[in-house]
Amino acid sequence: MRLDGDALTLVFALEQGGGADLAYAGPRLPEKEDLAMLAAAAARGRHESQPDVPPQPGLWPQRESGWQGTPAARFRRLSGEIIAADFRLIAWSHEESALACRFADPRAGLHVSLHWRLFRSGAVLCLAEGCNARDEAIILEHLATLNLPVPSRFDSFTAFSGRWASEMQETRQPIAPNGLARASAGGKPGFGGGNWLLLHAGAEVLGAHLATSADHETRIVCDNAGSSNGRAILQMGAGLEPGGRIIPPKGAFGGAPVLFALAPDRSALAQIFHRHLREAVLPARAAWVPRKVHLNSWEALGFNLGEPALIALAEAAAALGVERFVLDDGWFGGRRDDTTSLGDWTVSPEVFPHGLGPLIARVHELGMDFGLWVEPEMVSPDSKLYRAHPDWCLHTQGRARPTMRGQLALDMARTEVRDYLFERLDALLREYPIAYLKWDHNRDLFPSAPGQTEGFYALLDRLRDAHPLVEIESCSSGGGRIDFGVLSRCTRVWPSDNNDAIERLRIIRAWSQFLPLEVLGSHVGPSPNPVTGRRLAMDFRAKVAVFGHMGVEADPARMSAQERATLAAHIALYKDWRGVLHEGALYRLAHPDRNVTALMVVHHGRALALAAQTAFSPVFDAAPVRLAGLDPQARYRVTLPEPWPPKAKHYLANPQSWRAGLVLSGSALMTDGLALPLTHPETAWLIALETIA
Ligand code: GLA
């Protein structure tokens, strides 16, 4: 049977009492394609060193038939004995855009259903659920929701890795016998990026994502032993706690959702993920108002908070055109540094003798709304909460309680913990007009304990039900908890604690492979940058920050008047263009100089591109920037929005023409491109395009 999207066809080979395989995944096939012949064309004869019935790992790989890779699932009895299961396909149902396959092993008392649904966006959502039909509890040790027999034209993959302040670093490797095995163990996706993956077949690309905030296990299993047909299998599922999960008698279990998509190139893949996130994941996305420009107090004031300093910061922010003032860490309990008070979510009388009221009133007078930082799932050993409830944190009885950033993690599986946090956050949101919460999470979850992600989601969902208009950002020391599970509950993520614009170019380009710009917080930081120590001109920092959900994370009082004017001009540009940047189709522009990063967003005949050089170009006249995603026949007025980069502008050949706008066809812009001065390090240009009749 087949599932068809606008541009994609998936063909499945289903055998009653046997297995389920993916016979084709790729560009849409003609209606009349003979599926039996398609399967016949892919079938392999048996070779000398195989089981007599060669195993077909397919969508539910298992060991019983002689396949030697990691099975889709592993079960044990409580005694520790492995339950040898031989699942057979017992039924399937096929609707226009969805397939459900039911597998069972009646002797083992186990059932599993796989659901694959193809969305209009072209994304495929995979779910797995199962049932323990036995009269005894069992242990589920491992469960991969997605087991994707990889079409053999895919011969390499891009994996992501990272660390604090340097998220989503790409490495490309061949799909080789060693395969890939990635897992996180910090109770969240973490900086490792193993919950995202790309497979390549020339320019064609397959992107996959584990859509949960829990730990992940990602594998590419190559059939080294040649026990089957030699195809690689991509497996993705949540990482379970050490020792596995107990499934009660007659109890159900489920796997974390996995999303994947195929596209002719990486821009097209980004567009599928963005469309899916916009249409099917982000809460009430269609009703969103324009993403307000933030100013966040963290890199401006750190812990040096006080009402007068914050009011001065808010006034300076408003003068720049900022629309939301965010009070970061340090406003509660005795928190004057990061060693104390997490858990004591009451406004500090020391910092705010009259509560947050006067600050918020001033912020509102200035025409901005107000946002607040919280880190609800954590507790400082030095806090009233910990002293009252030392057993509420994750710990092993009688063992040391190692901290990270001086803090412990609350056990979110406990109802009383979630009730306490709900009561505190709800009280704050009732008392004060808070439009936005930056929800942080700065410690890994150890020792590990079941139910943490479920508990986090339950608290978040309860709070969102009670305060549906409050926007929430997922931050985890930057990008440590970014996934489509949290994004079904949030409106934005914090991609990295690294605001250095050179680092951010790479980080934004990597995240925007999967996430649209409107959810990627993108702030202008101070110079020198507190993380990297690098100094960058305001023009460069501001242009880079336009490509995201723009904000400022620096103290305008420490900028020169010229810097403030440059920043204000870019905030105004962002406001003019956010309708395009946040609704349109993103293109990753290729450039022969690997130090040039170029992105572009096209929406309803308008487009904005960013081209940024980070090094000194090897040739003086850097290659033209070739645009993408335009209508070849349409004519566009092209301008370079000012202010222009201070040094590079002197090398612009026709400033007057650029001001008036050059009129060029989409075809010329995509073929020849624009010869911009991109020679000098730390030079960025914005390129604006509008169709003309
Ligand atoms: C984390 C966040 C930062 C900031 C600090 C405050 O590191 O990622 O943006 O909010 O916490 O302590």
C-alpha cells in the first residue's frame, strides 16, 4: 500500500502474519505505479551466509528471525529473564494519509501498534504504542518509535553535537558499517543534538527528529553481518531510565513521537519542518501577534538588580524601540548570585521593596509589556524550599547529592512538587501582569528517575490552561531543551547562551534547519561578548540578530550614541520585516566562501536576505550572493537596507543605484546574484526584495 503527500510517496510491503517493510520512500510516484513490481525490483536473492529465510527487519526489527542489529524493543520479566518475542503483523488500517500496523506475539503476551501519518506539510509523524497482555508486570528496556529502513541511495549523514554555548555543530560522515549510536542521559535532549539527524543522497536529504524533551537514543544500524538485505536502519526513540520502565499487568506503554521528512535539498527540508511546526505543533500559531522585540536584563545587569537600575534599563530599552522588558534571574528570595534560593519563588523585598508593581507599571507606561525569568524545576540547597522539603529533590537515599551550578533538581514526578510550583507560579501570574515567562532549566537530571518529562509537561500544561495568554520560552542554559514536544507548549526557545554574532550565525543556521526564525530568540549582546570575549561592531551584531526573534541583551547605557542609533535602526528594520521573516519560506544560500553565511526568507513577493562574512575573503572581490526561492519571471526591486556596514560600504560600486533600488528578474538574481562587498571580516548586508508589477 502507499501513502502520498503532495511531493512524497511512501510504499509499504505488508505481509499478514509476517512483517512490515518500507519498499519506497521518495519523490511522489505516478498513480499507476505497480507496487508489486516495485517490490519485486528491490527484492534480493538469498546468499550463502544467511538464515534460510532471510530476515526482513523492516519497521519492527527483532532478533528472533536472525537479524543481528538492535531490536525495536526489548522486554524482560521482573526476574530479569529476557522475554523472547516474535512479533507478527496481525492487522493494518490504511486511511488516505495514515497507516497503522498492529503486531503481536500472543505467546509472549505483547502487542505493539505503529502509526505513521503523513501531513500536508510533507512531514511524517511516527508513533508507537503497546500493551502488556500478561498477568505479570514486565520491564520495557528499550523502545524505538521509528525503525526506518533507509533507502540505499542515502550514503552519508549529518549528526549534530554540541556543548554549552556552542550548540548544533554539524559533522558529516558516510553511512558505514560502524553506524551511529547516540544517546543522552541528562533527562533532556541536552546540548548533544542527537535528537536531530540528516541523511544525504546527493542533494536530497532526509531529516529526522525525536519530538520529546526526554532523553533520546538514536542509531543507524548497518547490517554488518549481512544477515538481511544489507540496508541500514535508522532508529529513534526515547532513552528510558537505567533498568527500564515497569509496565504493569495489562498495562499500556508508548514511545516518544518521531518526525521525519524527505526533501530535494536542505532548504526544502527546512521549509517542511517549519511548516509542520507552524501548522501542527506550535500552540495557536495562526493567532500569533508579531513577535515583540525583547530586552533581557541578564547580560545588561546580571545579578546587580535594583528597582532604579531596572527602571533606567527599561527607559533605555523603550528609547531603542524595544517592546518587551524581561527581568531575568535574581528577582526572587535571597538570590543575589547563583548559589542560592531557587525554589523560593517570591519577589525579593530587598531588591523590590514595593514588589514588582512599580517596575511593571513603568514598563507599561513606556509602552512595553513585561516578562519574567523562572527556573521552576530546580531547588538550591540554600533555600527555604529545600529546608522545608529536603526529600523533594532527585536523590538516592543515604548518598551524596551532587549539585550542578549549585543546584539540585526537583522530582517532577511527585504531585506535591508540581502542586507547590503551580501554586507559586500561578500566584505570580495572578498578582502581576506578566506577558511572558523565560522558563529555564540549568541542571541535568541525576540521579535519573522516571516520569520527569511527563511531570514537566503536566505542570506546564496546567499553567498554560490557567494562563493561556502567557507566552513561554524554553531555555536550558541556552539550547539544552529544544524539541517539538516542548514547542507544542511554548512560543520560543533560547538557542544558545552565546550571543556572539559570529557564533550565532552558525548556531542560527543550524537550528533553522528545523526551526523557523520566529521561535529562535536572537539577541544583540554586549561587546566584548561575555562568553567569547570577542569584540564586534554593533552593525554586525544587529544585522545578525534581525534573523530570528530579535532582542537586546546588553545595557544601552554602556553603548555609544552611535551604537544606540545603529541598534535602533535595526530594531525598526526588524519590525518592518518580521512579517516576512516569521511567515515565509527560509532558504539556505550557498556561497563559495565558507566564511560567508547567507540565509533568505521569501513571503508573498517580498524577501529579505542576510549575507555575513566572518573572515577576510581570500579573493578581494568575494563571489556574488546568489539568491533563491524567487519567481524566475518576476521582477524585483532590490535594495540594501541602511545603515550599511561601516567599512564595506566604501567598496559599494553604485551607492545611488542601491538606494533607488535595482530592478532585476528572479532569474538573474538566482543565477548571477549580487556582487556585494563581502571582503572584510565581520561584515553583514541585508538585502531587501519587493516584486514590482
Ligand atoms: C541560564 C540562561 C541564561 C540566564 C541565566 C540566569 O544560563 O541560559 O540566559 O537566564 O541562566 O541565571
